Amino acid sequence: MNSKIKAALLFLLICACPRAVLQASTPSAPQRAAAATVRAQAAEHVIEGKVVKVSDGDTITVLDKENKQHKIRFQGIDAPESRQAYGQAAKENLSNMIFGKEVKVVWSKMDKYGRTVGKILLDGRDINLEQVRAGFAWHYKAYEREQPPEDRQTYAAAETEARAAKRGLWQDPNPTPPGEWRVEAKTERWGEAPPEGTIIGNKNNKNYHRPDCPGYRSMAENNRVFFKSVEEAEAAGFKRAGNCPAQVITRRTAPAARAGSASPAASSASATTAVAAPAAASASARTTTTAAAAATGPATPGQVVGNKNSKIYHRSDCPGYDSVSEKNRIKFDNVEAAEAAGYRAAKNCPAPKPQ
């Protein structure tokens, strides 16, 4: 064979080989799809076991094959709290579906309370979705991005359909979402205003909250410690809570005529020295400057404000007077009218002054 022809054939062989090797090593579209499925399955966390406890309409305990208990918070839904309207009905509906049965929990995260957050499947049936369809849970919009897109759409449609059919809690034309109810319940049970100082520290995590901070009225009573200033709290080793703005935000909108209201000058925009004026122990200083009150604004004129959800009323000298959300607010001309309607005084209301 001519040497030139041999050289040409050798050149073609050398050029063709890398392409063949590359084509053999590059996965096809079906191969890539199969690999993606394998990776997804490997990343998917699954718990299988028996439902041994139903805590409420969206929380259960599952006992797995190794006798380990897992507390499960349902992904994508928010059911009424046990002490809230329809809370017990939501719990009963869930119990009837899955208590004592073997379920599969597909999960992707743990929440801040250490609970597993996931979807509960009973023979392939989505129990989270069934609670929404039955009208015993909201589609939890705040966390919908954690759901697969198809679940997000299906859950939203199920809530819309349950509302239209007036199932479960939707028999109430304006039910209170659990998140709002929890905030109001915390306000009701928080107790008396601090005996001194405007800064409240948490002995458990060593954080402090100013009156304009979201967590000011949310900590457990046995964890509270009071300081007269930010400087005193920091000198004691406490640090500003993470959700507390660096600068004091003055949000008071109450009319100047309200008795006992603090001057707007009580707060400054400085991050280091801007602290609201110390709270006095007298009844005249019990007007609230908490974030809850700021969020809802001042109550409209009226001597007594009732909470339609909790059946609690507040006089104008009570800490919760401005904290009742507008949709739950009902006004009475006096205490007698409120009590005649079945309302009772809030526990953190001071004893009325004798006439």
C-alpha cells in the first residue's frame, strides 16, 4: 500500500477515535433522566410506621419499625389549634383517617421545634390534602415554596373548593387563621405589664427585647427578667434579639387625648440610646407600645373593646386594648354591656378603680 495512503488512513483513525470515545461516554437523554430520578430518590427521606398519637389537626407521632418515635408536622397545611374553634373537629377528622394505621411520611426538613415536616401518605392517599379538602386546614401559603409545584396548586385549589362548599371551619364566614390566633392567645396570657423598666430579657437565651421588638410580649413568664435600659441589659450579658430592629421604631398612632399615652419624644432614632421611656407600675402608664398594638393600630373610640374570637374584653386601661385585630374587634358602651353579651375581662386587665 502506498505510504501516503497509509498515512491518510492512520490520520483518519486517530481523529475518529476521540469522537467515538466521547460519544460512548456521554449519557443519552433517557440515561440523564434515569440518573436524575436515582439522585432524587436517594435525597428523599422516608419514615414508615404506625400513627400512635394525633396531637392536633396537623401534628402526629409515628412509631417506626425500630420502635423510634417521630413527631411529624404536616407540610403545606395549617390546622386550627386545639383550643381554637374547629380545633377539636380537625383533630377528630385526622384521627378517624389515620390513627393506629401504617403510614408513609415523605419529608425534607426539620422545623425549629425539632419536628419532621412532611407529607403523610396512607395507601398512596395524601392525608395533608385530605385535611384541606375536608375544610379542617388552611393551605399554608407562608411555606408553599417548600412544596412541589403540583402540590402547591392542588392544595390551593382544595382550599378554594372547601371554602365555596362551606365545609368544616369554612362554616364560619370569617375564621381566624391559626397564626393570628396564636398571637392573640399569647397577648391574653402574657399577664401584667412589667413592674419596672421597658426592656425585657429572656433568661433562657440571654436575648433582650425593647417594646418595639416583635418578641417583647411572647416569652414565657418564668424566663422574663426586667431592665431599666438597654445599657443595663447589655451590662448583664444580654444581647439584642435577632428580630429586633437596630433602631427604635416609633409606631404609636394613638390620639394624643388618650389618657396615659406616652409622648412621641419618648423614642429616639439612635440605635444605642433610643429606648422608650420606662414603664411605670401605675395604671395610667399601662398603655401598650408593643408590636402587636402597633400592627393593628389604636382601637376605634369606645370604652370597652371585645375580642369576638376569645370572648375577652379590654377596658381602655388594659394592656390589650389596642391589640385586638380589626376583624375580631367589637365595641361596647360599658363593661356591663360586654358582660351581658357573654364577654369576660382579660386576665391582664388591672382591677377597676372603685367609683
